[in-house]
Amino acid sequence: MNPIISARELAELLAVGERTPRLLDVRWQSSGPSCRPEYAAGHLPGAVYLDLEDELTGPKGPQGSGCRHPLPDPAAFGAAMRRAGVSADADVIVYDGGQNWAAARTWWLLRWTGHRSVRVLDGGLAAWTAAGGELTDEVPEVAEGDFVPAPGAVPLLDADGAAALARRGVLLDARAAERYRGEVEPLDPVAGHIPGALSAPTTENVDADGVFRPAAELAGRFSALGAVPGAEVGVYCGSGVSGAHEVLALAVAGVPAALYAGSWSEWTADPSRPVATGAQPG
């Protein structure tokens, strides 16, 4: 299954109405307030809102090992999904405002916990409205779903695993290139990158409208970095959100990849971990 769906394809799917997917609105602003008011003002018909910070992220602090967006407790995540009407045998389509970082994070969480049919609306709400899609302020009443998470369905890296993968395989850093080089660091205590990692900003996977580049173009981009089918590939970012977007882009290109969910925020929380700077992997 293609992990993304276009606005046109989604409109056609909803028009048929035979197997209506569960729509999840996960609009999110980094370091900003909840987007629940934006959801209330207008969303795709039938969509249920989930807050990335409150429902798709675990406790911060010592329990999160320094990560800014630690993984949620599987039981709590499952409860949130069931409240949103997610069932194991029902299709799920996730969207956000258009950047698709939060949508990709939700896609990855559902895939990691064993859901087999989840896709991201390519270009998000912006693409939907640009294609003439309607919005509503009606909050749907949904029956509770039956999805029970079973973590481990897709690969997850910890800090040691990411370090090892950087030595033996391909570890991609999805952050902006200047953060990779260590020239700036707006969020975490140390600037630079994991030694051996390659710079691969996730912003280069999409066009100016936030729509993914064609699969062949993505495959060419990742191939130039050594990320090809059969290679051992991993991704990290600042806190595991934009990295999920890169894992999604790799999936579009046909390249399975593991996510280091703790990412740079977790890596730099331990001062004993090595840091490289500059344009080279180090």
C-alpha cells in the first residue's frame, strides 16, 4: 500500500462511501499552542482531532531520557486511538496543516504499534482545500474503536543502535543542514550531529506546497546517500517528529527505514555521547 494518498484520491474514496476511513486531524505547531481551535473552526468531514503534545507524546523529563517528544506509553496511545474511533481492521488516514510532520509521526506510531492500513494525506489540509475539498465545524460522534497496540511492528532505534548503524549502515539526519553542521542549534543544548550520520534535510523531500516529490525522484535522492532497498537505513531528527516524515518519504521511495525516536534531543542529554560538526559525517 502506498503510505500517502492525494487529496483527489481521498475525495474519490469518501465519495464511494463503501469503506469510509477513520480520519485523524493532528494539526500541530512546534513550540506553539494546541491547534484544537483551528480544528473546531474547520476540518475534514468526519475527522477527529488528536493533540500531538498531549496524546501522541509520552512524559517528558527523566522518564523520557531527555527527549522532547518521547514515545507515548502504548496503553495510553491505544486508549487515545480507540477514543478517536480507530479499529484494527479499518483504514486510517491522517492529516495535519500541510507540513505533514505531525501526520507522519502519527502514521509511524500506528505502524510501529501494528496497524496495517494507515496513510497520510499528501500536502495535508492545505492540499485538500486547494483541491476544492469541503470543511466542516461539526464534531463527529464516533463509536469507540478496538485497536490494541502491539509495539515492534516496524524497527525502532535507541541511542546505541543509532550509533552502531551510523558505523555499519546509513544513518540520515533529517534536520536542517545548518543544524547538522553545528552552526546553529535553537532547541537542544549541543550543536552538531551523530558521528557517521549523513545530512538529509526532510524539507528536500517535498515541493513548495509540502507535497511529496514523485517516488522516482525520492528514490534517486536517497540512492545518492546510499539509502537503497536492502541497505540498513535509519533516521533521526531533533525529537522524532520530522524524522518520521523522512521515514515516510523513504517508504514512498520503497526503502524501509528505522526511526531513532529519541533523536538529537535524547542524544545530547547525555554529555558522554560524541558529537561531530561540519559538513562531513565525522
